[in-house]
Amino acid sequence: MRTAATHVVVVGRGLLGSAAARHLADLGARVTLVGPGEPADHAKHHGVFASHHDSGRIMRIIDRSPYYARIAAASIGRQQDLQARTGIQFSFPVGHMTMTNMDGYYSDLVETGDHFGVSFSQVASDDIADLFPFLSFPSGLRGVLESTTGGHIDPRRLIRAQCAALQDTGGTVVDATATAVEDRTGAVQVVTDTGLRIEADCALVATGAFANHHDVLPQPVAFTVQEHTVVFAEVDEAQAAKLADMPSIIFKQGDEIGQSVYVLPPIVYPDAKTLLKIGQSTGQIMHDPLRQITPWFQGTGDVAVAEWLEHDLRAMMPSVELGAISTASCAVTKSPSGRQFIDQFDGTEIYSLLADDGQVAKSADELGRIAAHRVLDGAVPTEYRDEDFAMRYQR
């Protein structure tokens, strides 16, 4: 077990890294958080990217996986405290609705909702016209409407809140990209693209889809990268008012590409535009991320997928007048276990918090807490098991 004076460098200033850094500081560690800001121009940027450069992510507890429901519930339960602590609002509990024609999936949602004591109601296609007149779904669907704990999160603001809390606790934020994390026999050195060298007792790497790039990890880890495309539709003030009661939505008809989408209600983005957002729940596997990932993020997604998403959005909201359409690229990392790698690299003082499984925004705070305890206590909190977060390396 490490002492409170332990100096930890957290590499990766995203949703997971910022959460872990804040929890490490709250537990008494001396923390340096290293990571770059958002690229000014994605098309011309040749450094690292992140999918959290966005203003809308779904928030919900109810999930077919009890594990993901559990970590979401823990994270959502701490949101008000973090918002009050920092004065930064990042959570918008406008409700969340999942609609599906999959009986087993629907039963799993109801079961996890009941198990975790979530406030929700069961809905059917015939109910939608009364609940949300602007929505349209095929007949024969069933779903759950999560009222008080569902909604959406602004990932940019959430990271700002975590960093503000970290700095209030005495932590340091370094705006730079780590180019090397070197084990020094009982210590580490982190080197950045600005030439800074940071000596510390240990490092926690939370570098997302770029984890296996730049030789930052002692050994490449075994996760896949999925390409995801998102579509944004601008709405004017009148249409936004019409959608004032809109929840975040998952419409799931299967687990394959083209069978499931998620939709965010109107959100005001940093450029002052009010946008609806729709994205795919399952993406194409990127076969050579080392070569493909940078061009992917520099681009605007897959044209065919974008056409499908726009078609689904218009079919779901036929009475809504959509303005300008734009697209963007996103990426999701998937581990073989379906859980995160929260572990220590063999024979080093370097730890990991990797593989988001598309679940990070609403669950990042709890994953950061789990990782902070793994680093300082040598084990994850007692309600979890170390073996469930074990590292797997590329072969």
C-alpha cells in the first residue's frame, strides 16, 4: 500500500484520466495530470484525438449488464456533489428512454432497473404519441423510460469539473502530450512533447484509443477500436422548444451494425448552434489502428453510415424540421473481457485505466475511483474483484 505522499502522474486528460486524477488527489496522493487540449482543426491535426470532444453523451443507469448499471449508478450518484464543488454543470437529467423489439434485452433492462431501485416506467409503441408527440417508432416495441437518473452529460464540462476539483485539492494539470512513460525501477519518468520530464513514484495511463501509440505503454494491450460515425442536425429556436421534453434515446433492434442507434435531445454547442445528435451503437472494427486512427479522426466519418443515421433520425422525428446536417468521426475501444483494464503492467510502476466499451461518460467517475484505489491500495475496492479488470496483452 502506498502512502499519502505518493506522487502519481496520470497520463491522459480525458474522461477516465481526469476522474482518476481527482480521486487520487482526494485520497491524499500528489497528482500531476498530463494531456493535451482539444485540437483547433481536426482535419489538420496530427497528434492524438479523443471522442470526448463533444457536448452530448447519454446518461442512464438501466443497462442489460448489471456491472455497467452498477458503475453508472455510482457515478451518477456523485454528480451533484461534484457540480456543487466546482460550480460547473455537466449533467442534465432530462430522462432517458430505450425502445426495442428484443424480448431478452427488454427483460434484462427491467430486471436491472428493479435490482438497482431505479425510478422508471415501462412503455410501448402505442404510448409514444401521448408521451412524446414528436417521436415515431414502429409498432410492437417495448421499452423503459428512466425519469430522474436518465438524460445526458456534457463530456467537455465533466472533464473541466474533474480538473477544477483536482486543482482545488493541490493537483497539477499539464497541457501537453506524453510521448514516453519510462519505468525507472521503483519510479517512473513521463516525457512530453514540450520537452518536460516528470519524475514520479508511479504512473496511471488512461490514453483511450491512442493507448498503443507512441510507445507510451510498456507492452501493447489487447483491445479493438471501433469506428463510429455521428450525425448532427441543426434545429432552430422553435423546433428546440417543440422538443423541450425530449429524453435521450436508444433504439435497439439488434447488436449488429445498422441495428441500433442512440439520439440526444437538442443541445447548445460551443459555437452556439443547437444540435440534435444521432450515432451508431456498434461500429466497424479498425483493422490497423496504428495507421488508420489519425486519418479517421481527421475525417468526418463513414458516408454510408451517415446516410443511414440521417434516415433513421428523420423517420423517428417526422414532424421536426431539421436544418443543416453535419457529420463527425468517433471511436470506441473494446476489451476481450467487456470490462476495463485497471491493472499494473508486469514488473513496472505503470498502471492502466483503458478500454471504454462505449460506456465511459456516464460511468467515468466510478471507473476513476476504482483505478485510484488500485494504484494506492494495490487492489480495487472490495465491492469489485481485481481479476475482472486484469490486463490482457497483444499477442
